[in-house]
Amino acid sequence: MANELYSPYEGNYESPGDFRYQGRGAAGAPGNGYGYTGPEQFRPLTPWAYLGYGILFSIPLVGLIALGYYSLNDDNINRRSFARSYWCMALVAVGLLLLAGPFDLSVMSAGALPFL
């Protein structure tokens, strides 16, 4: 009994190391490997998807177009929310740069930071 550990990959489950692994949803139903079996519109994004979209949105012109498209598209609600949050963070960053810009110029022009 001590050597018999529970493994979620026994029985109907396939090994996650297998390239054909599709994952299973709740109660062994087909899913995306994260247990979600609901509508495609509400499918959660994987951490790799967040990383990929973050890189895509960082590309200067293509990212701006993709950001506008995904922030208005409702094919996936989580992707749309991520795109909108990226807009919010960009606006906060631009606002901070506009607030800090005059301060940086005044400090540097006064000679307080001669090494800059």
C-alpha cells in the first residue's frame, strides 16, 4: 500500500510526456489539459499564451495592430481582457513618462547630476 501512489495519468489518462497528450477535462472528459470543458469563448489562456501575447504586443507596429484587434475581439474573453489591461499599463507608463520628463530635464540642466 505504501508503494502504491495515486497517479492522475493511470487508466484513461495519457502520459504528459507523450507528444499526443491532449489532456482530460473534469471526470476524464476531453479537454485542454487544464480541466476546462466549457465554451471556447471563456477558455483560459495558458502561461505560454500570456508570454506570447506580451511579446507580440511589444513589437512596435504589428503589436499595436494586434493589440487593437484583440482588445475589441470577443472570440476569447480572457485574451480580450489581457489586451485591454496591456492598454491600461501602456497609458500608465506614458503618463509616468510625461510626469517625470520635466523633472529629469530640470535636474540635469541644473547640474545636480553631472554624470548624466
